[in-house]
Amino acid sequence: MSRPVSSPETGARAVLASGFLLGLGMLAVLLTDRSHMLAANFEVYQVAAETALAGGDFYAVAPDRFPNFFYLYPPITIVPFLPFTAVGLWTGFLAHTLIEVALGLAFAWLLVRWIERYRTLETIDYALIAGFVVGSIHTVPSLVYGQVNLRMALLIAVGLFLLERAVTADDSHSAMRLETFAGIALAGAALLKVFPAAIGLWLLRLRAWWTVAAAVATGVGGLTLGALVFGLERTRTFFLEALLPRSDGDAFAGGLDPAEPYVTIRRPLSVLFDLEPTLLSILAAVVLLVPLAYVYTGIDSPRDRLVGAHATVLVVFVYFPSFPLYYVITFGTLIPLLYVLEDRSVRLLFVGGALLANLALTGGTLEDVAAVAPPAVAGPLLAVGMPFLTLSTPVLAGVIAMLSGCVLYRHRRSVE
């Protein structure tokens, strides 16, 4: 592998600082131009929790402010929101936000521990990691809307961290225990938003059978407990009316509209190939699984496994039609890699990709900017920007660059 010519923290700090500064700008925009969306998701959760306590169908109710917003997660996931029914909307939202921030700081602490297994950090790095996790452009929308994406990302990071600890454990008993807790954490993330279940690909590659068993048991147990507590009908409603109708396959017919916020490899594929949704999904899987399989061919060292885990999370993120705010699921592997990658070419792809991903721009955002810009600026801006955003978004381009970095890393390791 080529000799490092600059310290990794330079690029890492650039990514973290820019993400945090853009997060401050995003916060200002959301609290002014989109202030009506403050606590939007939290209000959905609270109204659903109130209905659940009353014995009603919490998948069929929506807040008065957002009549088209409904609860979409497995029945058991509503339990953490039940205490908020004892207080008003804004008191509950404040408490919820403080909990999310606390979980974000715990997430940052975990990342620091992970990085310091490889190298030492300075005080500025602690601050930047915490600021990026809690206040980056990727995190701020979740906090403003009252989402639960930070806790989902934390659970994924905990699962992957414990899994690595299990691989390097001194005895089989410790490894089994760590694998079990890793599976519980990863299943917890999947219960919240379902799509993280695809991280199971990494578990299969590692042959982490205890983790697989623990994840399956936790997932099935959570669904079963939800059916016992809230009734089998609620579980049926979740699968048939909340989960299955969320495929959004029709949105890709004839090419995804650049104004749609989805971050997915299906965006360029839908523009380049006129395929029905099932074939488009298969093509997307092939395009992503080929590089992932190559990365999986070598996972001998802790860095190899960190790269493999990151490649997995990237593939999961862009295979499904994800929203930009789900990018937080990559933090658990991205931030450590920014600090521990040594190869200059690989690091350039990672840093460049992560910087690109900090530009959470879509066609809709560009249209909003053009609407307030002078005509002499708006015309060229749309003429140049919209063709690019039709094929990709900066977040997607950044993910592709980082996935390419994972492939290059594997290639460099194979020729050492």
C-alpha cells in the first residue's frame, strides 16, 4: 500500500467542520422557511401513542396539522413514545429532542473509543466529532422534525462495534456474548426503520452466526410482543398497509424526477434504462453487490473489516430509496475511517466523497434557490444543475466515491 504523505486528521477535520457549519445553515433555513414542520414527525408519534393507549388503530390516525402523515413502524416501537402522552406537544418535543441529543453525544463517545483503538485524538477532534454527529447537515433535519434517526444510527454503530470486538475477543465465551449484544442492537435499528436489516449481509460474510441468531430472535420477538400487546390486527396493518405500500416503485418510471429527494442508485439507472420496478431493483442490486463482493474478499485486519462494514452500510443506504437524513447510518464507520485510513489515494476518495455528501442538495432545493435568485443567475444555475441532479445528487455521488475508495483499498491490499 502506498506510503501516507499527509496526516488523516486534516481531511477528517475538513469533513466534520464543513458538515457542522452546513448544519447551522440548515437549522436557520428550517426554523425560518420551514418552521411549520417543527416537530412534525414527533407529533405523529405522539398522536399515535395517544391512540394506542385508548385502544384504537394508531396506523389510521394523523395530527390535525399533518393530515397525510401516519405512523409507519412496527407496533412495539410505539412503546417509547407512550410516556410523552402525559405532557403537551411542545414539552414532549423538547424532552424528545434532549434525549436524541444525549444519544448523539453517546454516539460520538463510542466513535472516539473506536478511533482510539487505532490512534490518539486531540481535543479539537472530540469537539468536531460531537458537533458533526449532533449538529451536522445530516442530523439537524431529524432533530427539527422530531425523528428517531440518531438512535437508529447509534444502534447500528453499537452493533458493528461490538461485532468487531467479538472478532478480536480472547475467548469464545466473550465472543459469543459480544455477538449476541451486537445482534440485539442491529435488530433494534431494523425494528425502527426496517431497511437496516440488510446489514445482515455483513453478518453472513463474517459468519457471525450468534449475531444472526440474536438479531432474528430480537426482530421476531419484537414483532411478537407487539402483536401480544397491541393485537394481531395492528401487526397485520403494519405489514399490509404501512410497510408494503412504501415501495415507491412508480416514482422511477421513465426516470426519477430530479425534484424527488431520494438518494439511491436507482436514480441514474431509472434515467438510463426504461425498466419496470422489479427489474430496476434487480439491476440496482447487481450494480452494488459486485463491488461489495470484491471488498468482501479480504477482511483479515481490523481496518479491512472496518472498510467492509462501511461498504455494506453504503450499499444498504443507496440500494433502497433513502432520504438524505438517513445518511446518519454511515457515521459509525465513516468517521473512524476518515481518521484511520493511511493510503493517500484511498483517503482522497473517502474525504472527497464525504465532502460531496455534505452537500445535501436536490432538484427541489435548486429550484427553491433559483426562485429567489436574479434571472441572470437562475437560468444558468438550472441549466447546469438540473441535468446533474437528474442523474445523481451530491450525496449519491459522494457515496459512490467512497464505495470506490473501498474497492481501491481492497485492491491495494491484494497487491501488497
